[in-house]
Amino acid sequence: MAKKRVGPKRIVMRTGEALVEAEPAWSAAEPEVVIGELDGPVGHAIANLIGDQTKGHSRVFAILNCDVQVRPATVMVSKVTVNSTKYTNILMGTVQAAIANGVLDAVRAGDIPKRKANDLGIIVSVWLDPSVVDLEIDHKILFETNRAATAKAIKKAMNNEPSIDWLLKNQETTTHIFHQMALEGKL
């Protein structure tokens, strides 16, 4: 009897998030990611997102440049309502390129198996501080924070981090920053 060959483990759906920030407050990148097989719930969600555009929350593929989409197929969705040309240009320029590079960094690091690059899809929910429209920003800093945060969120998703054991152990000592600021009257 022939031995049954076991293929790569299916990745039905993994989730992760990360925060990376530089000195300027507007540089904070806080992506939330969902990763999974294209023939599963993540693939269906990607198809629905691309096919059901919503004013102010366009869904676009992460690209290195026009005509160069990354693998795994990655859709980015803004957490903020997009309502200005400058914001759109920053989001669909610097941030979009950063996300694409972060995805490729995750593949290069082995967090996403290269052999699964055409089978997986990623949805990235993107935070871009709305104040960028009123400021002179450093696009290099914004690119680097979003690139690093994307790769970090993917790594956490693929490794199921934080673990339930860590969460249970640290539940009482980990306080949401904005909740803490509200408690201290700083909001």
C-alpha cells in the first residue's frame, strides 16, 4: 500500500495586528490582517471587497507599482473615510507600496511559506492618521512604519500571537492606551 502524501497544511484563516510608530504621531501604522486560503472564507471576502466598492472606503490590491501586484494577493481597506485627494494620494501611494513591501518581507522571512504565495490571500485594514492632510510629512518614515507594521502583523497572525496563555497571564497588567488616557483625563 502506497504511503499517503501529506501536503502543506491549510491556512483557513489567521488574524493579527501590530503597531509600529516613529517619533511623529502621524507616522503610526496599525494594520489588522486576515490571512487564509483563496478557496476559503478569506478568498470569498477578498472577492466581495473588490466587487463591492464603498464610497470613502475603496478596496485596492497592494502593489509595488502600477501593474505589479504582490503575492499573496493582498487587499487593503482604509479604516478612515477617505475624502480628500491628498489623503487618497498618500494612502494609495506611500502606504500602498509599504504594505506591498511588508507582505513580500513576510514571505522572505518565511512567515508566509513561499510555496503558498499563490494560494493565500490577505486583507489589511489600514490606519492612516487623517492629520497627514494638514501636515508636511516625511514619506520615508511613513513608508517604513507601514512596511514594518504589515510584516509584524503578518508574523503575529501566522504564529497565532499573542497566545491564549500569554493573554490570560497578562490580562490584568495590559491596559489599552486610550482607555488609560481616558481614565487619567488626558482625552
